[in-house]
Amino acid sequence: MPPATLEALLGHCRGSKDGFYRQNALFARFFLVMCSACTTFAYMIDFTPFVRGRFLDRLQQQLRYIDHADAVQQGELVRLIEKASLTRIGRKYDFSSIRTYRQFASTLPLYRYEDLQPQIMRMVNGAKDELWPGRCVNFAQSSGTSTGRSKYIPITRESFKWNHFVGASDVVSHYLNLNPSSRLFSGKAFILGGSFANNLQLKPGVRVGDLSANLIENMNPLANLVRIPSREVALMEDWQQKLPLLVDASIGADVTNLSGVPSWFMTVINEVLKKTGKSCIHEVWPNLEVFFHGGIAFGPYRKQYESFCDMSKMHFLDTYNASEGFFAVQSDWESEAMLLLLDVGVFYEFLPIEDVDSKTPEVYPIWEIEQGRTYELIITAANGLWRYRLGDTVRIEQLNPVKITIAGRTRSFINAFGEELMVNNADSAITAAAHETGAEVLNYTAAPVYAEGGHRGCHQWLIEFGRRPADEARFMQLLDQHLREVNSDYDAKRTGDIFLSSPLLVVASPGLFDRWLASTGKLGGQRKVPRLSNNRDIIEQMLAFNS
């Protein structure tokens, strides 16, 4: 590495607002010089012992507040309110006069994305001091709503600094604690990211894209020394061009850890195995030791990963890392429950699942929640989302410290491959396909078909027609096309058939939906089959009735 590059990186460390890098400039110089001087022997050097202490110090900080969740969370709320007191929303609700949680909860309403969308779009268009101080130039593009194809979640400077990057560091801290013999920093991290929406007409400097693309573009340059692929490849938009470059970049690297969405990485790993002719990924990356995964449930993919890994070497660590924030990390091999991160620029509230449709729901802070109950998660965060209803539900598995599992969404959906397909997307697309083919749809439900046996995953649609389309293949083509038009995440996963294959049709026999509902004792009134399910429980029962 040229000296000028080293000095530039070191200068970034000295000038960084992040205390870790600023306070450890000497360590950074040592790390950079060693990386430069020892290129020939890179695979023989393990930097893990040099950095382990720093990460475990952070873990000890977390452990100190195990019994003080109320104080830590109230401190976060005060920090957020004070920071945003002069914003448009801060002046509207007189943040400067709010001193307690009860004042906060009685002053601000609960918000859904649609409620905040006007302010967020003003931020996208360059407005300052709307929901958070200053101008926000990074936005995570997420799945569509009833009012648009995509959501744009702000990622402010503070949400990068206080939340996303701290959360990523916390994942490493917990892993190093759980695996004392780890050699994580002896090789490279393979971080699989998305891309930016380069087709949008945006204000100069504004970046809209996948959360992972925003993180890769804004991470400290030091991280680029220990990760693959290159930033240029990582941010490529065309997955058909990107996939072979990812494979080539990884085959020759000493990969020790993976970070990404299980369905995406499954595709990459299968291509790596195919190109190398290997059956076990550890024949390609002998020092691979952990997969930090999130975004979608790992359960359906676990057996497939275990089938091509040497499980005597491999670990899997779950994270709750959403566009809206980094919220939790698995902290125990014996349990899949995740530790809720309390001091990362997020204040949590909890709405009981039975009250999600109430017009005046009772909402609880963390010090009033109950173990064993399921709640919709509500956040107030450094990205300007105030009392924001995520739509995610979590089950409280443990108190002191608070540990959660993700229970699902408050509405039916499919997110088996990161596509976040919502009912309003499906309703719109199937209506358009029926209109264009002259078909009449009486009822439908859809569920994922998980990848196995070398076949990619897809969606299976069970549809009862009043009038069948003359060309059923054409009907499904149009359904797929319209889904891609209304949902950017679905469109991304369908591009080039890389992550998600074309949807499959099963024609329901006449009266199937009513027969199945009658069998459950739920026929009549407002009872109906869920349009979308994130598992195959319901559709398998109905397929049995269909035969």
C-alpha cells in the first residue's frame, strides 16, 4: 500500500468523529503499517489478539447496564429529544419542555410510514431540520406501501455513528466473547451488499439505495483493508454482472467471516462451489468460522448451509438489523433469542399484539414489558423516526437483560428471500393480471417455496378462478411483471432469476377456500384465508384439500 494512502487513512482516523478511531490513531498506524509491510505473509498474521480487548471492553460496558434498562433507555430518550429540539417536529411538539417519558408519550402520536412520508420526501428533496437536525443525504430504500413503490428511510450522520456501526461492532464483540479461540481478523470479511437506485432523479449528494450499500459507502476506510469485495464491485447494480465478480473476488481470498442475507449468500456460495468443483465451502475458505446473518429468518436455510459447511468449524450468529436501525444480536449459542441493544440511539416502546388494530392502544416502555408476551415494536431513533411503528412483532423471551425473538409482521406478507411482498402489492398485481387476460379471480393465497436440490426459491400461488385465463402462463407472467412494478425489493430479487425464480401457479378446485375454512371452523363472517404467508403451513393444508 502506498505511503500516501496510509497517511490519508490515518488522517481520517485522526479527524474522525468516532471516538474509537480518534483515540486509537497510534493503533491504526500500527495496523496499517503491518498490513502494508506484511502483504506477502498476510495469511500468517492474526490481528485478532490485538483488537479483541477493544471489542470485549464494549461488551463489558453493555453488561454493566443489564439491571438498569430503564435508566439507559430514559437516557437515550433524553439524548434524542435534546438533539432534535430545534427541528420542525421538535418545535411542533415543544421538545424543549418534555422531561419525562410520560410527557413524551402523551405529546407525540404513534406514526406509520405514511404519516411521516411528506416530511421524509422533503428531506429527500434537500430540506433541513425536518425530523432530525441538519440535512440528511442517505436513505435506505425499502419495500413499497399503499402510497408508493418504495419507502425511503433516513440514515442520518448520527444513525450511522450511534446505531448502525456500533451495532455491527457489538456483533463482533459478542462473537469474540462466545468464541475465545476465534481468528476472525486473520483473514477477510466477505460482506455482501446491495446497490444504489441510480435511476432516480435526486438532489446533488443525495443517495438512495439498499441499507447495505449506504453502509459500505460510509464505513471507515480501515474496514476496506479487511473486507471483500472491492467497493466498486460491492455497489454494482446489475446482479448478473456482479455475481461472477463476487465469485472471482472471493475464491482467492482467505475468508474468515460472512455478513449478509441468507438467501443472497446461498446463491453466491452455490456459484463458488460450482466454479471450484468443491462440495464443501471450507475446501475453498478453510478458515471460515462464522456467518453473521439477518434480514430474513435463517431457520429455512440452516440445513442447506450445514450441508455445505464443515460444522466443526462453522458458527451462525443472528442479528436484527433493519433499514430503520440495528436493534439486537444473538448473545448465546444455547438460545436464538437476541439481546436488545439499549444504548445505540434508539428508544423502544412496545404495543401488545392484541391491540395493534386499536385506535387508542396502550403502549409500554421497556421497564413495563412482560416476559412471554408479544408486542409490536415501536422506535424513536436518531434517523428522525419518532414513535414509529415498524410493523415487526417481537416476543419477549427474557428480562434483565431483555432478549427477544422476531415473531413476524403485523400484517400478512412474504419475506422469505428479502422481497418484503405485502398484501397491497399482491392485490394490485393480481387485479391487473386478471384484467389484462380476461380472468376472474375469486380467491388466492401465496407462500414461498424454499430453494433445495439446486433449484432457486420462488413463490407458489394457489388461485381459485371464476373464469380461468385462456393462457395461464401469460397470466403468471403479467402477475410477476406487475409485482415487480409495485415492489422494488421483489424486483431486485427477481432480476436475472438470481435470487428468486418465476412464480408458480396451482389452480384451486371450485370451492376450495370455503372447504378449507369450513374444516377449521372459521367459515363465514369476515373469516378468510391470509393472502400471503411467510411459511407453508396454510398452503400445504389447502393443497391437501385440493387433491
